[in-house]
Amino acid sequence: MTPRSAGTEEWQPVCRADDLEPERGAVALVHGQAIALFRLGEEEVYALGNHDPFARASVMARGIVGRRGDVPFVASPAHKHAFDLRTGRCLEDAHVSVPAYDVRVVDGVVQVGHRKQDAA
């Protein structure tokens, strides 16, 4: 990585963490993409692509948030497929995923980075 790519310009400020309702989704335009944001804890925030590959609709932010053991997930409102909030992988079909993005909270502000590399 070059020093420039490691800089703050890679992180887009989106909103205050307090503006996100716990265990509910919100949509934001980040790096030109519709991103679904989910806050589970005080500073536990996840970002996935908002497009549901099964329903072929931009509905992920309206999904139901929960946990399966230690895995935080969102279940699509259309067909109820669950997606791991950390990786974007579908819990019912490992061949299907949605983009997952790096997220951090700095001084109470949610910042979204680039798309995570696909998990192996």
C-alpha cells in the first residue's frame, strides 16, 4: 500500500453512531454505492451492500438483525436469507454473498472504508 492509500481519504464519514437505531438498518451512499449500515452495540457497526441477490432488490437495510451464536446477521426482508454482517456471506448458501465493507467509529462518527476482500 502506498502512504496515500492508507490515509484518511479512504474512509468516508457517514453519520454519527448515535444516529443509527440499534439493531435496525439505514442506507447511505458511500463511495458511490448504496450501503446498508447496522449498529449492534455502542460502537459495533457493520456495513453491507444494500442489494439482496435472491430478491434482486435493494432491501437489505430493512432486514431483521440478530445473532446465531457468535455470528451477527441480517435476514433479508424478502426471502429471509441470513447474511453474516462481518463477511457478507449467506448463512444458508455459502456460494452467495453481498459486499461487506470496513467500518470504524472515530469520535462517535461512523466511517466506511473500502469493500472487504472476499473471505476464503
